[in-house]
Amino acid sequence: MKIRFLILYILLAVVFFACNSRSGIEQTSPKFNFPTDTIFTSQNDTLRIRGSFRQNDNFRMDSIAAGDTAHFRIDIDGVFNRLTEIHIELENANAELLFDQAYLDSMFLSSSDFQAGIFRVAGERTRIPFIFSYAAIQTSRNANLKLTAYSDADEYNNENRFTLRAPIKRTPAPRFSFPYNQFITDNNDTLQIRTVSGVRRLDAITVGDAVEIQITVSGVRNNLISFKLTPTNCTDAEIKLPDKSILDQLFSSISERENGVFEFEMDGSFSEFTFSFKLYAKEASEDFGIIFEAHSDALFDYGISRFELRTPIQEIMSE
């Protein structure tokens, strides 16, 4: 008999502790989880997220470039409780949240206020993947978003939240580079490009000589929309463009001003090109140079870049 009572007491104890344990689990706050700490962007950047849900820390994402978009998935678990609402909030207007409409229709009730960042969970769901995109618009060191999840647990355990710091950096401006660092003139002189005190300089060209210069222009992550060549003094040297058939492959229109400035418009369909032109030296000058300017389709003034190549012109050397 004693053995039977002992077994009964043990069974009752197991049931009692199991119920209490389950009751404790059922009153646990919602949990968040990043399936991976690596976030991918539309421009093929890889951004890391640092922080810990276990320590209830805030999180920080690597800086995203303005004009780029990061794509998120955050798994939200009600821990045996039904998820009721999810709220997401941006703390400034430097970014925008984007959602797929088909995803919204499948996961949330029509009574949700998506514009206000309120998502009412449809059905008896205890776990959902929360999927959205973070479109960076303008630079901000303090761009944050807050995510809050609510469940039907008791009032002390029915919500949990975290803050993600998602700073936005300036998108790279167009860049200039030279495929070659030396060029041969029509008179077979060799001119080399050097950097002197942070300024790019081409060895002096002789009056009456000409040199073909090649330069590569890159929009980096953005497409190019215009390009400009400006001589510092058009009486010292003249810029000669290549054949029209070559220009037509690169530019949608070309205009020339009286001061020797050339402006080239592009259709915005490509992000890089290499351009060749000839420079004819006419008058001696220590200060002659060419200013290159490129515009990309980046937002605001992020897509403007200027670069000057100094090209002294020397007199014909007497024998």
C-alpha cells in the first residue's frame, strides 16, 4: 500500500510542477530572433548586426549607404501565446519602411494601420516571420527603428521591444581614374601622370604637340547622367573629341560652349565608361588644367564629383 501511495504522490508532484512550469512559459514575453546576423542590400552590400536579444540590448547595424535598401527578416515568437500586434516605428524621416503587399495580406488583418506601423496579426499565430525593407534616403548618424511585439499573455508579459540603430552614410560620389599612367604624344614624347602635393599633374606638353588622354568615370553604385570637360583657359589648349560614331555610343546629347566647355548628357542606363579625347597645346602656360565633372543619379548632391588634371604647356625647346 505504501508503495502505491508513494507512486501516487510522485505522479501528483510531476503534474503539479509540469503545470506550474507550463504556466510560467505561457506567461513569457514575446521573443525576437534574427535568423542571421547578416543583412543584404539591393546594392549587394553585406551589413552586420551586433547585439544580443538575451541581454535585451539595443542593436546596431553597419552603416547603409543613402539610396540603398536593406532587407530584413525577424522571427517573432509568442512562446505558446498568440501574437496579437506588431508595431514598428522610425524615429526620423531619413529612411522609409517598405512592405510587400501580398505578404501583408497573408499575415495581418485589414484593420491594421500599415502607414502608422501597426500590424494586427491574423489567425491564431504564435510565431511569424516579420519581413520588411529599410530604404535609406538621407545621411543620418542616429537613424533608429523600434519594433514591439504584443501577445495575449497576462498584462505583465504581453509585450517586448527592441531598438535597432541603423545609421545612414553618404553614398559614394562618382570617381575618376586613368587606365594608363603615361601617354605618348604626336611627337613621340612620353608624358606621365604624377601626384604632386595631392594634385594630379601630367608632365608638361610642348606647344604645337598633342596627346590623347583616356579617363574612366564610374558612378560607383549609381548610374551616370552627365559629364563635363572644362579647360581652365581655352586659348592655351584645345580639346578635340573623337568621332561622332563613338560619342553616340556613350552620350545622348553633346553641347559645346564658347569657352571650350563640353557638356555630355547620358540616358542613365550605365554606371561606368572610358572616354578618350585629344589635347592640342597652343600657348605656353604653367597653370593650364582640365576640370572633369560627373553627375550620377544619386539622391541630393551625393552624385556630384569634380576632379582637376593640371597640364603645364611649355615652349618649343630650341636646339
